[in-house]
Amino acid sequence: MAFLAVPEPFDLALTTERFRAFGLDRANLWHEGGLHRAVAGREVRIEPAVGGVEVEPLDAGTEPVVRSLLGLAFDLDSFCAWSAADDVLAAIVPRLAGFRPPLTPDPFEMLVGSITAQQVSLFSAFAIRNRLIERFGECVGEVWAFPTRERLAGVREEELVALGFSRRKAEYVVGLARADLDLDALATLPDAEVKGRLTGLRGLGEWTADWFLARHLARPHAWPWGDLALRKAVAALYRGLDVREAGARFHPFENLTAHYLLLAQRVP
């Protein structure tokens, strides 16, 4: 295995907690103390190590995916220094030391996952997502590769309904797969234009676009104020502070704040 350094403090289990919090995640599998992910037909395993992680295999093809999963795009030093001035975050951030918000490496996977999670519990969403992965994805060792955009562009909506998707969500997924929008190119655009392009597609609203900015592009100012769990976290921790207005309070670290507040509610 090859070593990849990660700035300290770092806790791989805490960083990848989201992949286990709502049930098994076939595409991001925690197995025997390490995280497994399929990359271009290969199974990649990430294990904790002193000062970083051990990765097998680690090369030009797998490293960008590993870095996304470990949230290495985020500047945690600046965030930690800034958060010390906020009474709530000053207690939360040290308690969650070692956490780096993981990103979803693939934009299509990110959007399909968001569609799956619309207006249902995340436990239900993960179960439906796993059925989608097992039906249309590819098994690579212990883990599964998420279905490709090309694969889902060829399915019938009825096939997704049979997996537990509502009729409307099945339409959204197939429509997204068949859309002309270049999802990879969105990384080159400013936040507002990314949101405009995404919300122009049927079934993709502001909530989905905000999480795309937050969990795929790691944009620092993404603030998914429409997320029910985030609204509850802000209300509970900040004594009724309006979640939409709260974004200004957490500038310029809206995205990282959202991740830490959500995790703080899941990990008392």
C-alpha cells in the first residue's frame, strides 16, 4: 500500500461516518476498518495510518478520488481559527477534531443521490440507492461502482420504479442521464451559474444545487439552508436562529459550518 499524507488532526472513521450513518453504502463501503471505492474498474482501499492514510492502489487515476473522499480540498486550519470566535462552533469543532467533510467524487452520482433523498428519510434513500447500484452498477471486489450516466440513460422509468423510486423521481433520474448538460464542466463556473444550470433541469431544485456545490465542488460559501436536518441543527444549537439568515453569520465558511453542525447532531 502507498502512503498519502493528510494534515493532522485526522480521523478516517469520523471523516467517513456519513457513509455509515444511514445504513450500508454500496458505493462507499466501510469494510474491516477501511473505506472501499471502485475507481475505473479497480477496487481502492483506504486505511488509517499515522499522519495520513494507506491506499491500495494509489496512482494518478485513483488519487483524485481518494483526495475527494478525504475532503482534502478544505482549508480546515483557517476554519478552526475562525470558528473559535463563535460560541457554538468553539465547542463543536474541537470535539470533532479529525473530521474532514468527504466529497462525492462523481457529479452524476452526487445528483442522482440527491434526487433519491428528496422528501424521504436518508435511511430510505440509502436503501433505494443501494438497490439502484446493485441493479445497474458493477461489483468490483467488496464494493460496487455507481451506475454510469450512459447506463442509466438507457433504462426505462419502470425499472427504477420497481426499485422503489417514485414515478416522478424515476423521470428525474432518466431525464438527468439523458440531458445535454456537461456536468464535469460545472466545476469551472461560479456558484450562481452552477445553480442556474442545475435548477434548469427538471427535478433539480435549489436544495440539490446547494448540496452539489457543497459536497461535490467543495465551494466554501455553499449554504444548503433548505435542508431539513440543517434547519433543525441551527434551530437547536442557535436557539431559533433563522437558517436562511444564518448563512451570513457563518461567512466565509458556510459550507464547513454546515458539515460540522450536521455531524455534531449525529455524533453527540
